[in-house]
Amino acid sequence: MHVHEIFAPPDEVTLKMMRKDLNEDPKRLERQMELFKEWLRCEPHLPEHVDDHLIENFVRHCKCDLEKAKKKFENFLISRINLKTYYKDRDITDSYFDDIELHRHIAAWPKLTPEGFRIGYARLKEDVNTFDFARLFHLVLIMLDVILAEDTCAGYIGVLDLKNLSAQHIGKINFKILAAGLHLIYNVAPCRFKSMHFLNVPYIPEPLIALIKKFVPAKIINRAYGHKNIEELSKYVTKDYLPKEYGGSTVAFNDLSDNIKRYLLDNRKWESKVLDLKLSGDVPNRKRDIYSFEDFEMGGSFRQLSID
């Protein structure tokens, strides 16, 4: 299965809109990528050889701000160290998915929006016995690497369906790892998020709000929208980009999930591109305070979540 079947590339019209939005000039981007590579060669603790598309994604999703892209890349490598347990054991076979249908928790819409954004979906299955937080988090980090290595877009729109959320689901979450993962995905990885949409938002008790406030990055809160039903969601995500279960007319959620499973079983090209995403030496003393994991900003208030 080819990657374009799960992540279709932008056409010329969409690419033109992306470049305008991202302040991107093709010749300038090429020059910035060369400067990025030169910087890598001058920093002994960083890998010297990094895939071109990975570099392009770091520069592009920092809106062609080279210094920001360099800092984000360095921070990204250090953040991966804090989650090293979840980057192991990437031998993907049918058994990786099938006993709890792990892949059925996530889906990606293959076609980009007219503005060039990729829409990703996540949901909880009703049977809490199929919710294995550690394994799901492992899969999410794999998909993050696939995105970095293979996808081309202006950014991302996330849709999380909370319909089946229960106290049993919450009790199985490791919030320390969740916080580290949220930081990696939203603050450090070259994934520019336009918005996050929470569908079927339940009543949230005050103690849970207090807990969430400690772990959810402010960036997520500021771009988050809560929706009571599909009709409200469709004001932001048109039906052309919704699975059948959410009012769309073409593809079911499970079909999109199955495509991800087939791609991961059939392809290892993405993995070869991310093998070098690791430090090649100790972080210089002058940078240790800058990138201390304990200093990562995880603030924000869940009370700001907008409910339509």
C-alpha cells in the first residue's frame, strides 16, 4: 500500500495556498534546508545526516522561521529520550493490532482540505478492555514518525470523539506519559495544529478539570472546540471530510483505520528515514537548562474549552 493512499499529497492549487499561508518561497526553502544541514554538521551532539523531507517539514511547519525550526528539532530529539521506552519494539505484525483491534482507535482522512490541512480522527471503543493506553501511545508515536517522514501538508486538524469515555478509561491512563506525549506532539514535533475538536463532550467533574489543567499544554486549549453533536462539528469540518459515522457519505472510520494498518504492515520506508532522529553525543552544558524536561511548559486552563 502506497503512503499516498492514506496521506494524499497537495495538488498545485492547494500547494500554492499552503505556501502563501506558511510564508514559503521554494527557492528560499531550499536555501534554508541547506543552512539547516550546515548547522547539523557544526553541532557534534546532533545527527549529521537527516532525511530531506524531515528537514523540510521542520522548516515548513515553523512557517519558514529557520531559528525556530532548529530549536524545535533539537528539542524534539531530547524529548524522544524521555519517551525512549515507547520507541522500542517496532516490529509490526498482525498480532500487534488484532487482539484488541488497536488500529481502530485512529484514522486519517486521505484528502487534504482546500487550505492544505490534514484531518486526523481518534475515538474510544465502548469495550474498555480494548483500551490499552501504553500500546495505543506506542502506535501514536509510530504514526507521528510516519507523518514526519512521509506527509506534506500545511498542518493538522484533530477530531477526538469522547462518546465512549468512562471512568474506567481514565483510570487506565498514565498521565505523566500523557503529558510528555502531548508536549512532544503539540510543542516540539513539526506538526502545526490549526484546531482540535472534541466531539460528544461529557460532563467533566471539577477534580478532573484540576487534573487536566496540570497536563494539557496551553496551545491545545487555545485551539480547542467542544461539540455536543455531529451537527455542531460539521460547522467546522464539512461532510466531505467526515467518515460515514459522522455524517459523511463516502468512507467509514474502520476503513480508514484498516488502511493505516495495511500501510504499516506493508511498508518500512518511513522507519529508515527516522532512524537518525537521535542525539549523537551529550547535550552541551550551555543548552541543558534550555531543554530540561522538568521546565517544559504544560500550563493552560481546561475551562477555556469552547462549547458550542
